[in-house]
Amino acid sequence: MSDLTQLNRLIQAVLDDEISFDDFDRTFGFTYYELPVDVMRSEPAAFVSAVCEKREFVADEPTDAERLDGWIDRSEYMAWLREEWDRRQVRPAL
């Protein structure tokens, strides 16, 4: 299974409540940062790159100042992730 497929499956799993946000957070980041550079630069990786970047700005309770800098909480992240997933109709290759 390719790393991109694994990342897409992790996204689907957290959206389907098959894994916790904490498990997703730990596993997704580790897997993403292990991608070879040429894969990270590929068009198929653009979505998972956006997911990873947005994930880096999640806090349990962002302050007003943090929110001005783009920080969001977990529920906002999950809503964003669901919307992006559905909009892009991303589905892992089986």
C-alpha cells in the first residue's frame, strides 16, 4: 500500500470515528513526514499536504490571539476536513 493511500485511509478512519483524533494526529504526521520528497511534490499529495498543514494549527482551546493567526480547535478542524474530503471526493484506492 502506498503512503498516500495509507494517509487517505487514516483520513477516512478519523472521519468515520474508527480512530480517535489523537491517534490520527500521531499517525498522520509521522506517516506524512516520511513521504519521499518527490511524492510530497506530486499532485496527488496536494490534499494530504493541506490536511497536514491545517493540522499543525489545531489547539484544544485557541485564544483570540491564536485565532487571529489562524488557529482552530479540533471540532473546527474535523468540520473542515469533512468538507474538504467530501468536496474533493477523495477515496482511498483499495
